[in-house]
Amino acid sequence: MNEFVSIQLERNSKEPLYLQLSNSIYSLIEQNKLRSNAKLPAIRKLAELLKVNNSTVVNAYKHLENKNILYSQKGSGTYISPIPLEKLSTNIPQINQTTKHHVEITKDTLNLATISISPELFPVQDFKRLLNTVLDKDGGNAFNYQDSQGYLPLRESICDYLGYHNVRTTPDKIQIISGAQQGIDILSKGLLHYGDVLFVEKPTYRGAIANFQSRGAKIIEIPLEEDGIDLDVLENNMKLFHPKFIYIMSYYQNPTGISYSLEKKHALIKLANKYDTYIIEDDYLGGLNYSNEPYIPLKAFDYKNRVIYIKTFSKILMPGLRFGFIVLPQKILQSVLAAKHTTDIATSGLIQRTFDLYLRSNLWKKHIKEMCNYYQKRYELLVLELSTLSDHLSFVLPHGGLSIWVKFKNVNVEDLTAKLLSKNVLVSPASAFSLDPEIYPYIRLSFADVELERIPEAISIIKEIVQSQNNKAISIEPLL
Amino acid sequence: MNEFVSIQLERNSKEPLYLQLSNSIYSLIEQNKLRSNAKLPAIRKLAELLKVNNSTVVNAYKHLENKNILYSQKGSGTYISPIPLEKLSTNIPQINQTTKHHVEITKDTLNLATISISPELFPVQDFKRLLNTVLDKDGGNAFNYQDSQGYLPLRESICDYLGYHNVRTTPDKIQIISGAQQGIDILSKGLLHYGDVLFVEKPTYRGAIANFQSRGAKIIEIPLEEDGIDLDVLENNMKLFHPKFIYIMSYYQNPTGISYSLEKKHALIKLANKYDTYIIEDDYLGGLNYSNEPYIPLKAFDYKNRVIYIKTFSKILMPGLRFGFIVLPQKILQSVLAAKHTTDIATSGLIQRTFDLYLRSNLWKKHIKEMCNYYQKRYELLVLELSTLSDHLSFVLPHGGLSIWVKFKNVNVEDLTAKLLSKNVLVSPASAFSLDPEIYPYIRLSFADVELERIPEAISIIKEIVQSQNNKAISIEPLL
């Protein structure tokens, strides 16, 4: 309640007390003294503190609620809405791709920023053989226009692949795409209109945010917990904003590495159904599992037809393939198909036919197994190395994936990132994953393209900088 | 002036005469009795006809001009604006891809609708050899993420290719795309905001219109003449609407087959500069030339940096390649690059590297020459066959390309199209190429995928239907 002590009400003013109180609360929000989703004091308590009637506080809260600045939750209290009204009526500034620092990557660079696997792990020989099989078998047809929805035999083999992961669907529900980013793009086109609201996890993948913004959509960030999105905050926001969809990553979320619990998966589908919205599940890494937890996509539980499932093989197979697929609820099939046609007509027939053979030959099973074995070693070593730095950092152990989301103590992570860059070590700080200008004390450390034997070197460089920062005895309070 | 005779003004009404006259003219526009860009009567003449003062007509014209319903041109007169105000404030309805008839194409089908070349003409063996060269040489790198702008050696070889066609540019101005449709898509994203106005040729390619519409843009269609866009109508509209860009096809325009004269090319660049806008030149077929006229893209004359040049090889090489490039003016480079990144990160590295070798080996020169020889025979035969039907149709002879835009006399082309379909002959009627619901008496007949020996068969089926239509002695006045 400390923030509220500062509120001064003028009893002799012409302005009603409840309006003065409303404005005071609004100012506190504007000054960032009250944060999104923070709980407001109980009515009686605030009335006592300010020496006003209960009804003054009730009216002030109601006034702000009508403006969507606050929201109330039955039996729980009143909260700060995640986006103040004036933001909802303007566009969030575009992320400018061009202001990114250009970084020269050499073979000496310790690249803990990328989540793309090393090119030497790509199954190039398998693909070369299959490419030639396609060219011998299909000739010019491999280079002709394809059905916009995708090559039918491939959509059939994708159904088999999905069945293996407990997702049951039919070829008519599948849309072939040129990579996950295109999946996001055509869903934007097919589902979003200018000014629509959608939800994303906070933090999340900026490439998705940039695309949604380019459609003129309003984006609301919902915080993540260790087992998935914060369901209370989610529901409160659903009541207020009727989102077109919620964009999530159910496994090894980028950047936090968290995976959704079974309970949260079920609850999420129920909520989507209750509030008549969709969930876009971006399964960008699924299957790269080092734990005993089974890998079952959210889509497998989708008995309400609420999940739009995007699957790419870019990350764990070959990013330059530019290939993936979406499984769509019947209701939105046609608008997404039309969006694909308007976007680039169809995905390369040669790649589609080659990937069809790749799936049918079950080569993907062998590849995923090899990738798991290969990356589990790096994962375990990175965890071991990081645990020697427990005075300076902490992390939630992910069940799989290619990175660890590390929380630093008493360290300015932007400063740390810059110092690491000067030592030819690349990392991804938290600011790369949210619209919120606030700096969180997190860095994503990826092991997708760092040789096993160089992991200790990377960690010792981090250690050196962190310890020298601390030795300067500048105690910086963590912001989150 | 016939339409104006019907105007009735009430001299005893409270409503001023000039407003009554304004409303009457507006009604005539609404009833389609006055068409876009039609010239209004001279002030004195209309005043005489309606027995009112000159000032009444002046005020009525001015009133409608203020509402952008009319526009005036100095020394020339007053005209009907191409889009009435109320249309400018609402969205033009989306083209619905899904309502298209689904047509079963068999080997018996006479497909004069497609402008994609026959798959047996694709240089598959050359590509197969080059693909394998890339895989042997580059291994996994061919499947890794590529620079969003495109593979640098390819951008260099594109500069050489362009130099051969008198377009001089540098690799930093080139953006690699996954086909021309994606070029249109990322230009939409990079340049258009909701509600922006742009111009297209009338008629034009519907895939472009559908994309621009999906960005919430307002589209104004500017009529074509035999040597390019109507410059007077264009300039009048530029004064009124400040378009973000003008989308044109400079060679063998789709669907009309016309090519721009040298004079119109120069004039177009001058106008774009004067009114501070861009021209998107979609060079979808350029080079497939059967005349002695040289093939020089508009971009070659672009001394003012006003031309955005989209080049695809889909149509004359292999549509399933999903490959092309854009040459961009410096000023818009960064926003288009960001749009590409948001859309699909990058175009397939394997295809880019293979195409680089294809360009460097100069195999494209051989291929274009072969295509020209091959299609010129079909073109000449189709022209010959059509000339036997001169009682029923006429056409402007295109300098090249893959189709002829045929104007029918006393024939309902929608009816003709349906009858042809029932006889397994596919054609593209005018309604497929414009937003205007008015039916023009044109059909596009393409010879991209009809065997030479079957062209007479197709024409004889058309002849049969047309003659039987005429024998019914239902004289339908051509609408254009």
C-alpha cells in the first residue's frame, strides 16, 4: 500500500473525490509505480488510509474499470489492467529489424545466441539421395505449381507422423507452409483484422510479435509461470479483451525453456472454448526431449477444435529447408488457405516431395534420436557449469530444447551482454523477447551451435565478468 | 448530354438549386449513367439546357469536387472521379478464393486458361545436375539459414543478368524472394498502411489485387491503352489520391498482352517523380519476345529511383521453383527487407545456390531462346486461326508472351466461357481481371500449355459456339 500513501485528495475542490482518486491511481500507473496485474488495496483499507467513505473508493475503482484501466475478479479483488487504455487506442511501435547490431561471426565466436543446430548435423546425404529420387521419379512435375494447400501424399504422410505423437487429424486439415514464420504470417493474414487484440506469452519470440504488429494488431503479453501461462491473468484478460487468439509454445518455450503441464494444457483448451478464441501452438522444437516426461503436443488434447498447430522442422532438421505445416480447425481452414495463396501461391514442390519421402522412410525417427543424444551431452555440461555460478544466477531446468533461461542476481544483463560481445561471446538478453521496455535480469544461453568442449570456456568468461561486476560492489536491485 | 435532360430542378423548393443539381448528378453516377472519368458538359451548355444561371452549375460542380466526386482539369473541363467518396471510406470486398469453381483437368482438357508453360519444357536435367553440384560443394550450408536479403553470390550474378537487359544495379539493392507473389506480398507489407490508396492497371492480375486488399488498401483501377496505361486518367487520379504506388506489367501485360511504348515508359517515370510515388514493375514474362521490338524493362530507364522491379522466373522456367528477386530504390530497402524477414525469414538456400549456378552458367540464355522458338509457333498458329473468326472477334497483336486478349462482338463472354467449360475447354474471361462487376466482352486465350496441333481444335469449338449464339439473333451490344 506504500504507493497509496502519497495520494492527496482536495476536499474543497469542485472535482468529486472519486474522480480525484481515479486520477491519482491512473497517475501511479502512468508513473509505473503500479504495475500490470498488480492487486489494488481492498476497498475498506484504502478508504481508511485516505479517510474517505467506502463508496468513494468503490466509485473510483468502477470508474477506472469502465475505462478498462482496472479489472476485477470475483471474490479476489481489483487489478491493474495489463495495457492502459491510451495504449489500446494507438499502435504499439514496430520492432525495427534494421537497428539490430550487425555482428561478425567467425569460427572463434562463441555463439550462445543462436538456437539453430550446427550445419554439420544436417542429414544432407539422406536428403541428397531423396532429392534425386524425386527428380528421377517426378521430373518436371516436381517443379510445377503445386496445390496451395500442399502436395496430397505429403499431407497423408504428415498424418501418420502426427499419429505417432498422439495427434489425430486428416489431410484436409493440413496446410503446408514455407517454415514456421510463414505459418505465423498466413495465420495473421487469415485471422487478424486491423485493431484486433491477441495474446502472447511474456516473454516470447519477437519474430511472431513483429508479424502480428505488421497487421496492426494490439498485443497483450501474459506472464509465464514454470508450468505454462498464468491462467488467472489470462482469464482476466480474456474477459476484457476477447482476443482473436493466444500464441504459445507448449514445449521448451522460447526463450524461457518451460513446458506446459498436463493440467495447464487442459485448462487452456477449456478457457479458449469458454471465451470462443483459438490457441496457436508453435511447436518449434518439440521432440528434443531429455527428460522422462512424455512429449504430447497441446493439439493432442484438442477435443474442442480450438488449437491451431504450427510445426516446423527448421530447428531440428535443417533451417534452410523452409518447410513446415499447420493443422487447422475446420472453421478457419478456408481463410488460412486463401491467405497462403495470396502470400506465395504454394510451397516448393521439390521440397514437399522430398520431405514426403523423408517422412515415409521414417528417417526422421533416427535423426531425432541422434539429435537428442547429441544435445543432451551439451545440455548436461552447460547445466553443470552453470551450477558452479549459483551465487550469481539461477534457472529452471528445462525438460528439453536448445537453451537455458538464466536469471542473474545483482547483474545488469544488458551490460553483461555488451561485455560478452566484446569478448566474442554472443548471448540473447531478455530485452530481445518482450515489448516491455523494462529490463529483466535474464539471458538466454543456447547450446545449439557451441561445441561441447567450448562450453566451459564460455561459462568462465561469463563468470569473470559477473565477478568483476560484483567486486565493484555496485549492488543493482533485480527488477523482477 | 442525353443523361442530363432527365434532371428536374424544383424552383420552389427550400433546397438551393445548386444542391439539387449536385444531388441529381450524384444520382446519375450512382445509377451508373455517368461513368468514371467521363467528361461533364461545359458549364454554359448545362446551364442553357437546365435553364439556370451559370453560377448554379459552377457551384454544383464545385460542391461535388470538394467531395472528391468530380475532379477538374485545367483548360480541359470537369470529370467524374473514378471512385465515389462513399466507396473510399469503406473497404472493397475481398476476393474469395474459395468460391472459385473447381475444375477437373484431364489430358483431354484444352487448357487455354493457364499461363504456365508445360512441365516437359522445364530444364529439369540441368537443374538436377546443378542441385547435386551445390550439395557436393556446400553440404549442410545449403540447408542453413540464409541472409534474409539473399545469398550474396546470387545477388551478384543477378546484377550480371540484369546488366544484359540494360538494368544496372548493385547487389545491395536486390532482395531475393520466393516467387513474384511473395514479392507483391512483402512490398504490400513494407509500403502499405491500412487505408492507403494505390493504383493498378485495368484489367490486371487478380492475385495482386487480392494481396493489396488484404492490407486494407484502397485500389483504383486506371484503364489501359494499346501502348500502356492511360496517362491522362493516371495524372488526374494522382492529383486526387496520392497513391503509395502504381502496380504495372510493362511487357505482355496480364491479361491484355500489351507492352509499354518507350514514350509511356519515360512519361510514367516522370509522373511518379512529380507526384512522389513508386511504380512496381512486375516483369512476369519479359524476354519471351516474338517481335523485333527490343525488350528493355522500365527499370532500365529509372534515373529517378522510382521503379521497384519484380522479376520471377516461374512462368518461363519452372513455376514450382518459388524463386525471384526485387530491385529496390535505396529509400525503401530497409522496410522491404524487414517485411521479408517477418514473412518467412529467407528463401530456400538450396534453390538460391542452384539458381546462382544456373545464371552463372548462362543456361538461361539457351532456355529463353528455346522457349521463344517453341512458343512463337503456337502464337503464330493461334493468331492465324483467330483471324478466320474476324466477324466475331478482334485483338491487338501482342509483341510476345503466352496469351492473346480477344474482344468478342455480339457475344456474351460469360456464357461463352461456361459453354466452353462444358466442352472441356478452359479460358479466362475478363471478369477474372478486374474489380469492376461490369462484364467486358473479352477473353484471354493462352497457349502456354496447349499442344500446337490442338490449337485448331480449340478455335473450332469456339467458332461453333459463337456462330450458334449469333444464329439465335440475340444481338447483345458490347459493353466496352
